[in-house]
Amino acid sequence: MKQVIRAIGAGMLALGILGSAGAARADDKVTLGVAIPTADHGFTGGIVWWANKAKADLEKAHPNLKVIVKTAAGAPEQANQLQDLVTVNKINALVIFPFESASLTQPVAQVKKKGVYVTVVDRGLTDTSAQDAYVAGDNTAFGRIPAEYLAKALDGKGDIVALRGIPTTLDNERWTAFTGVLKGYPNIKILDAKYANWNRDDAFKVMQDYLTRFKHIDAVWAADDDMAVGVLKAIDQARRNDIKIVFGGAGSKGMVKNVMDGAPLIKADVSYSPKFIYDAIKLTAEARLKGEKLPATTIIPSVLITKENAKDFYFPDSPF
């Protein structure tokens, strides 16, 4: 996966040879703001870790670069931070992982109107004219791969419950891809789908509700590995033995280890590394230092993780 990301990064820089309106000259200093969610679950913990690593690595490598990392516990706080980054820190480039899509679109658009170069990461905005570039994992594959796996594992029939993330464009992409595959399997029924906010505790509560309401469940799609942890806890407490598979997502080290070890319910996962924030910061910073821009969209592939290839996705020293 790291090789794939590096290859994409190299390709992006090779493509980014044309300047744009408001582009920095090669001899200008770049002050790059990074706006990301607080580490409120494992994946965002990884986002924060990789963002700060990018700051350390890139400021060391580029004397004309200053990186300012801001974390926010909610959309209003992140919107306020954007104002501070522009007015107080005088940024001329921004990499933002929006806390939410709709509520952050206008604040980001205001930043872009100030002449700041904007790269949006992962959780896309509802109006793409508010950004210069977009970098994300493959959210379509993130939804498609679990659906294909479950359809095959259940032999085309069974009852599924789903746990979605936070209302965002990426969650919509995942859900559309997931349900799109299952439309081809009329004997697979999605009993219910609720938001669990990519959070273990919320997922535990949602799964408790499912277990109370549905006396038989064949499989669970918990569209995030943290949510899968909450799901497993609820299943264990309820002592239910009807559920055959819990499919999470993002390739956390804990879930990949479960796949490697042959855990009864965790048979596969799908990759979606938080390292893309590092790559987005690096690519944006280096392009702006050269007065270049990035391609409008760059998608980092998501792939199926099984026992056969799990060792290639297991990084025990990573925070996620």
C-alpha cells in the first residue's frame, strides 16, 4: 500500500506543472494550515499522528515552509479555526480534512476567496468549486468490496445490518456503492442501517438495538474498524451465535491482526490508511513551494485484506 501511495504521489507531482491564479512563486515562503478533526477514535488518531509527522518532516526538509496543525472537536470549532488560520497565521495554503461536508463548505469557500490554495482530504465538500484539489481513499471501493465479499460469503442470501459513519459525501459514496452491489442479490436483505459516527461506543449502542430488534442476523457491515470493535462487544455480551461475519473497514492494526489470526467473525477487511493526510500535506506543500498546483482529484486505492495478504497491511508500530 505504501508503494501505491508513493507512486501516486510521484505521479501527482509530475502532473502538477502548471501554475494557477494565486499560485506561489518558487521563491515565496509557504505557510500551510492543516485543519483536521480531533483524535476522537482510532482513525482520526492516525490522522492527527500522520499530520504532525508531516509537519516535522517537511519543516525539516524545507526552510521556507511553515506548517500549522489545528484539531477540532466539531464543525463550528473547525470553521472558527479556518478564520484564525487566515487572519492570525496568514496562511497561503490549506489542507483540510473537514469535520463535516455541508457545514464546512462555505467556510472553506471563504478561505479560497482570500487567495489561499485549498486541498480537501477525504470528507469532500458539497461544492467542489470551494477547493483547488481533492485527495482521498477510494470510497467507492470501500463500499463495494465489503458488499461483494459478503454476497459471496453468504452465498447470495441472508440478513444484514449496517452501521454508517457521519453524514458526509464519503459516507454517501460508500453506502451507494455497498447497496449498489447488493441490488444484484435480491435474497440478501438489509434489515437496517444507522449512523454510528465511526465511534466504538455509538456502534455498541446501535448494535445492541439491532440485536434486540432482530432475532436473526447473518452478517454486519460496520463501515469502520472502530465501529466493528463496538459491534463485537455487543455481540459477545448478547451471546449471539447466529452472526457469521463482521466486516469493518480501514485496515487498523487490530483488525488486520484479527484477520491474520483467523478470528471467528473477522475474516476480511478493506484498506483505507490515514496516511493519506501525510501525502496530501507533502504534495500540497512541495507543489506550492514550486508555484505548482495538483490535479483536481487524486484517489488512493482501497483493496481487500484477507488472511493471505494481511501481513502486507500489518504495521504494529502505527497508532492505528
